[in-house]
Amino acid sequence: MPKEAQTQLHGMLGVQEDDGKGVYLGLPYMIGRSKNEIFDFVKERVWKKLQEWKEKALSQAGREVLIKAVVQAIPTYVMSCYKLTKTLCDDIKALIRNFWWGQRGTEKKMCWVRWNKLCQPKSEGGLGFRDMEAFNLALLAKQGWRLIKDPESLAARVLKTKYFGRTNFLNAKLRSNPSYLLRSLLEGRRLLNKGIVWRVGNGTDIKVWDDPWISCPPSFRVSQHAKMLWPDARVCDLFDNHSGGWRMDLLSALFLNHEIQSTPHGGLRMS
């Protein structure tokens, strides 16, 4: 939109112009190329909170509680919607790490243990601090799971209409110029795809060759070493309608033995 038209529209609506870096409901409403610049306010919030505590005499146990209960919670809301860059996550990690080791002002403190070690569970010798990148992906995967479990929610319906109207979230593809929100959610989907498996019911919605539906990691899919079924075959096509179980002749002809054992109930009759 031309600058003159923007100015006229702002005057008609009675709103102020800004540089596109505003925040609405805690999230940036415009995201450009520089993600570090757009989301720098998250790092700024962490830094300000840590500055409030740095001059106080705190034990390491006290610093641990503050980090886990307050500081690591600051980026949670933004991370549940957008993928922060590795640079930004590293900067936040550095701020937290320096605070943990007792740094004050510009002084430097020796870090006696690798931060990755401290991020491990206490049962494995760590302290249970969050790995910011992994936590970010986990939150995005959780949002993706919500879209899958509740496709009639407002967010799911809006995203489906705008980005993947002819398919579902699990099979959505990136089109030209997608929003950063969609890119972020699809990053979370990559984590979901590592362990998500269909629960077989009537089998009408599960594709035999394309969908993960057997308990055989890492892909949870059957191999296509035989082509006795059409490409779009559904799991329900493998059922014996009379006995209520599997058609063992088809399973034996189509799948490897370990794949048969990995089907629900191991290829046995299903109740």
C-alpha cells in the first residue's frame, strides 16, 4: 500500500503509525526477515529480570529456584507460537548461565560444568534446567497436537482455511510466502512425526502405505515391498468383516513378519 494511502487510512481510523515492530497480546504482529531483531524483546525481558537479582546475595539453590520458576517461564508464551532463532536461544542461555554461576556486572566467572550437563535431569546428574531450543520445539509440537486433536477449534479452522484447506495439519505443505507462524508450527510437527502413531479403530481414515499405524519404530510405517493393494488402500481393507479380525492371507502376502507382529494385537483377532 502506498505511503500516502497508509497515512490517510491511519487518519480515518484514528490510529498511530509505527515501524511495524509493535506487539499485540504479547506477540509481534509483523515479522520481517530479521527474526533476532523482532524477538529481541524476549531476551530483553530475561536480561531485565536477571539484573534485578544480580546484586542480591543469593545461594546457588536460590538462583536455581528463580531460574526455573521465573526466568525460564518468560519466553514460554512466545515460544508456544513461534520458533526462536538459535542465536537468540543461545543468548538467553548465556544470560541464564552467567547468572547461575554468580556473575555480577561485567565480571567473568568460570563455568565449571557444561550447560548441556546441567540441563540433564537430576536423576542423570544434571539440575533439570531447560534446553531453550528443545523446549521451544516441544511447545510448538504441543500446539500442533492441539490442532490435530481439536480440528474444530477456531485456530485450527482459520489455519486450515488459509494454508491447507484440502488436507490436514499432518500432511500440510509449505506454499510460497507462508507466514512465520505456519513455518514454526511445521517445525513442531517434525518432532511430532518422530513418535505419532494412529490408533486403529475402524481403519477407514488410515492409509496403509502412507500413515504411521504399526508399533515398529522409527517410521511406524509398513514397507512397500509388495504391491497387491492400490496406492490409496485403507487399513479397513485388511479387515475380515466376518470374523472381526485381520485378513491374515493379505497380511502375510503384503508385510514382513515383524511388521505383522507390530500391527495392533500382533495380527490376531481384534475385538
